[in-house]
Amino acid sequence: MRGGGFPAGARAYLIGLAYLKANDPDKAFEYLTKALEDLSWNAREIAYAPLAIASNQLNELGDAQTYLQKSEQYLNRSLEDTNSN
């Protein structure tokens, strides 16, 4: 597997975070969206929280709110799964 064994979505997520940190929300949004598109990556939904931040920085407040809600739903599901085991 290319890329050090990381799924394509994980690589896109990490690059998106780097762009977010570098204050480039356009590029961050591009890569974080790619991370969500990798259906083979089970943790892809962790991209919702930084997508909310990037959307907010792009003044896309409705999208930011949507991504924030999706992030919260994902985290709640993850916690429920953890507590049920």
C-alpha cells in the first residue's frame, strides 16, 4: 500500500489538517472533503469537525453548522459503541 500504509482518506485528512493549521481553509476544505469520500476508511467521519472550522473560516456558516452537527453525531455514536462493549 502506498503512502506509508495509510488509507487515502487518512492521508487526505492529515493534509487537510495541515492546510487548516497553515490558515488555508480552501485547501483544507478540499482535502477534508476527499477524506470523507474514502468509503474504505472507517474513521472518515472525524473529518467533520475540521470541516466545520474550515467552513467557518470561509464564512459558510450554514455548512459549518451542518458539519459541526455531523461531528457531534459521529462522536456520540462512537461513545455509545465504546460504552456498549
